Amino acid sequence: MLREGAFIRLWTATTASGLATWAMPFILGLAVLDRTVTAATLGVLLAARTAGFLAAVPVGGVLADRHSRRAIVRWAGLAAAVATPVLAWGVERSVPLAAAAAAVVGAGQGACRPAFQALTAEVVPAHRRQQANAAITLAVRVTTLVAPALAALLVVLVPARTLLLATAALWLVAALAPGPGAPAPAGPSGRAGFVGDFRAGVSEARRHPWFVSGLGALTLVICLGYSATAVVLPLVSRDRYDTVAVLALATTAYVVGALAGALLMARRQPPSAGWTALGGLGCYAFAPLALWLPVPAAAVVAAYVVAGIGIELFNVTWFTAIQREVEPRMLARVSSLDFLLSYGLAPVGLALIAPAVATVGTGPVLTVCAAACLLAPLAAAFTPSARHFRSADANAGGAGDAGPGAAAAR
């Protein structure tokens, strides 16, 4: 199944989307280094992109449940593809125009995410979805491992603005590559309006206690753990080890660990999948813990490997469970809640961590963040349906295990 054309096209589209999403802030960062863009302009553009992303995620979720998921991916990708050249032109000429274009690119990214999740459930039978999700995340991790070095080399030969233009081609691939999935279950009629449809998605999410508790744990880990390590790792690398090599090695080790975790999940099905996933999520506590303790640099790198493995144990299981358990006609809306909360609160964490470090120091901040990364997944594991990420009433409307048409079969 995973070698069939429909999945290969979907995999190509999601990979292109992930690469384009990663590339924009990295390439703009390179433009700051060559003084094409100021640091202040970079901040404005990234803030605009984040705002566009957060605004579009719930809208994209509702639209992807109302209409063809394939169509939503197409229009979102085309919007990002058209806005990218405007962004590239505006960075040196008009910051407001560039910011507006960045917001459109972010909106394209945000609308794609829940639609891709729902489209995966349409294209791939339920018994192959864990492998499919692992294959998709493998592509994303390989990209983030190889692409930075490649982009840094290319920027020596071509301007950063040209590289930014090249991401428009990636968005075209994301828009045009995926073929149609299996017919989706009938979505909302639209009579309830956007707010009513979104509330219906929230109600569906609340029907699955494992989802509510797991999303709460994930949000805390991203908001506190990711944010703390993003701020503190460069400081520890500079002040404790007196070299930027620890920063580079730890960042690379995290991606390598994530690759290992995705490969593991492509081959094995844990007997208690939910507990395994939450245990993997809790492994992120090793990262802030290693930054807090006076350990050798090798221990910091090892901690990041463990954190990377753990995050993919969680991600692959989490996406597969959502695609299996959530009522198919509400899958995009529930997925949009996932992205809206987990990614949406990350900027809040980043905004709070730096002042907290300046006020009380890195030790207390890292202690609190490590404790949160460990205790939040542990608390979520006590939810009755968390052991297998399977709701007791899943038979009432979940996608089940029989494939894209399972709702009708059940």
C-alpha cells in the first residue's frame, strides 16, 4: 500500500510542504547574516507568519471537513506559492507588504496541516497508517537534518532571496502532488456556521478523554520544554562549555534521535501504544535536565538523542490514534485543535522563558520545565483511555480499523 501511487503522491506533497515550512525562517535567518534583512524585520515577518498560521488552522479544519480535503490542500498550497515571490520581493522594498505576504504563507501552512491529516486517513487503510505516519515524519526529519547544511552552501552561490523564491516551487508541489483520497464521509452542512461547526469539532475531541489529556501534556511540553531548551541551550553551550559545538551537536542529535524513533515506529506496534507514546513524550524532560546539571557535553548530546526518540514515539502513535478514533467527518477539525493548541502556545512559552531566566536564573526555570515535561505525560497516562489511545465509545463513531470506509462498516 505504501508503494502505491496515491500514498507516494501524498508523501511527496507533505514532504514538500514540510520543507517549505522549515525553509522560510531559516533562509530569512541567512538573509540577516548577509545583512539583506535586519533582525527587526525578521521578527516582524516571523510574527506575521505565525499569526497567519494560527488564524488559518481552525478555518482550514472546518473547511477540510466541509469540502474535499484535496481541494483545501490545493488552494492552501497555491496561496502560499503565490505569496512567496511577493515576500521575496518585499523584504528589501516594503516591510508591510512582505509581512502581509508572510501572513498568507503562514495561512497556507496552517490550512494544509489538518487537511493533510484527514487526507492521510482517506488514502491509507487503518492497518497501514502507523507506517504511513512514520514514513511522513521520516521525510521531515531527514529534511531538517540535511537541508540546513545544503542551504548554507547554496547561499554562498545564490542570494538568500533566490532561495526563498525556490520555496514557491515546493508549495506548488504540495498543492498539486496529492491525488484524491477515498470519498470522505459527509461533512457538516454549513447551516450551523463556522462557529457551530468548530464547536462540533471541540465536542468530538472531548468525547475522547485520551485526546484531551494527551493534548494538554503535549502543549505543556512544547510550551515549557521546547521553549526552555531553545532559549537556554545556546547560553549553556557558550557559558558552560565555551563552544558553539555543543549547540550544533545537541540540535543534530535531537533530529538523529527522532529519525531513530520514526524508524522504530515504522517496524513495531507497542502493546500499550498510548502509554508508550506518553512515556516517549516524557523523555523530553532529559533535555532541560541535562542543561541544568553540570554534566559532560556528551551527556547533553545523549539527552537530546533520547528526547528525539521519545518525541517520535509520541508523534507517530498520536497521529495514528487520531486518524483511527475520531469520527471521520470531524477529523480535520479535531486535528486543527491539536495544531492550534500545541503550536499556538509555543510563542507564549518563548516570550516567558527569557524574562524568567533573567529574573530567577536558568536553574529554577529548567527545574520547573523538566518537572512539567515529566509530570504532564505521567498525569495524562492515568486517564482511563490513555493506555491504548482508544476511547471506550470508539465504536460509536470512530474510524476503526477497517480502512477509510470503516465508519460505514461499523
